[in-house]
Amino acid sequence: MTVRAGAHALRPRRLVAGDRVSVLAPSGPIAPERLDAGLDLLRGWDLDPVPAPHVRGVHPALGHLAATDQERARDFQEAWCDPEIAAVFAARGGYGAQRMVDLLDWDAIRRAVPKPLVGFSDITVLHEALAVRAGVATLHGPAVAGEVFLKDEPTREHLRRTLFAPESVRALAPPTARTLIPGRAAGVTLGGCLTLLASDLGTPHARPDAAGGILLLEDVGEPPYRLDRSLTQLLRCGHLDGVAGIVLGSWAGCGPYEAVRAVLLDRLGGLGVPVVEEFGFGHGDSSLTLPLGLPAVLDADAGTLTYDVPALCPAP
């Protein structure tokens, strides 16, 4: 099963008070105090967060990974296929999702009832895989043990509303948004971290192109020449052919923004599609939650992204 960019994905149900949710580490290891703080915040939403068995683990030989690939894959598989779990939250990003995604049983994942997956950065790999292999809409949102989620109330509140009252956040108009390329476009949202999208190309879990889609892009710690390299890779392999529009988020630690902006304009300006910049999602000091896999309208002139439907379905 392969779902292309223009396909409308299955929407999981929204959360309600009392829901049991899983918190896991598909990529890098977690600072224990941050994990505990994130779990407490979810409890404050009247959720019942369940730490995955290896969420506090560290790979025995590779300290940049939270537990072994098999253990991290098992945590995700069991959480996704457990009918008692209503949502899956990534505790952090880092690196490692590409090492565990090939170990997942995609037949079992497709048979399971869809549920929200929340995360960003390295979790881009799982967003893409769930879209391509299972046709499920996901949430590009903060990591619950991440600094932004722990410190920034607007970030937490936007995620909470997306999970519990998604009809209230269908129209996004961050005050920071600016027009890079004017115009208006409609399409299904996809994307995430630029370098992860570029490095995922050619795998069974990545779309061959973004045709018909509204592509979301952001990154962290990549100097302008590396952003140029990743964008050029997307251009050279045809991934951006037919893209309807582009929404650009934060570029924290990527150098002076004017230098970043020059690369973005140079690489994306020739596509002839609307592009909005500084849309307030990703690795910034505050971050919106953006649904992936759902139809939306981008108005780059107004700096808005409006979803046709709420991110999540009503609870039965």
C-alpha cells in the first residue's frame, strides 16, 4: 500500500478525558526529569499517560539512541496496536526512527484502529511511514519531554485544543507569518523536517513526490549550504514536481535568517507556487501543531492555512 501526497488520510478520533495514551522514545534518549515533567502535564489534561517499556532506556553501545532498534520498534508497535491506547506521543526527537521503522509490522499497523501520533523532527520518518504505508493522518506537534512543550504555554494549549477540540483550530494565522511567494493553493498537507525528508527518499516509507500537496518544511542546526543541499536533492529527484504550495516553519540554529531566506527563495522561488514563511511550527521557541494528511487551503498573501476538516474525528 502506497498513499500519494494528494490522498486524503484517515482521521483518528479526538481525545476525551480519561484516555490512556502512550509516551515513547522512537529516536534519542530522554532526560528523566523532562520525561517526568511531560507526563505530569499530560495528567493535567486528564489523560492517563503510560510510559513505554523502553522510554527511559539507552542503547548499550550507541548512546545517541534510546534502547535498541528492536526495543524501540516494539514499543511503537505495541502502543499502536493496543486498543486501550488512544494516542501515541513522542517524548523527543533526536535520531533513530529510520533505524527502527523497517522493523515494524505494517500489516498489523494497518489492521489497528488509527490513533493520533504526535511528534516532530526525527518523528518526520514515522509521519511519512504512517501516511504512505497505512494512510493515517498524524500531528506534527511538540515532543512532550521537549523544552518547548515544557516551557511554552501557547505551544501546549494549541496541541491540547488540536487533540480535544480540533474544530477550534482549523484556521491557522500565526502573527509571524509572511509572504515569500504570493498566491493561493489547495492540497493535502505533508512534510516535516527537511533533512529527514531528503534522507528518507527512495525508501519504502517515503512518497516519491509531493504532487498535489501542501508541503510543510522546517529544520534545526543546519547552516544555509546544508539546507541548499537538501532542497536541491528534493528538486533533482523530482520530489517537488507538482507541489501545490509550501509552508515554511522555524530554522533555529541555521544561521542568520536572511541567509536562510535567500536559500529558500533561490531553491523554491522557481516552482511558481505560493510559499509562506515563518509560520511558527518546528524547532522555534513556540510551536503550532499542524495536522498532516488532510486537505487545506494555503493563502500565502494572508499568511493563513485553513483545514477543510478538523484534524480528528468526534469520539463515538
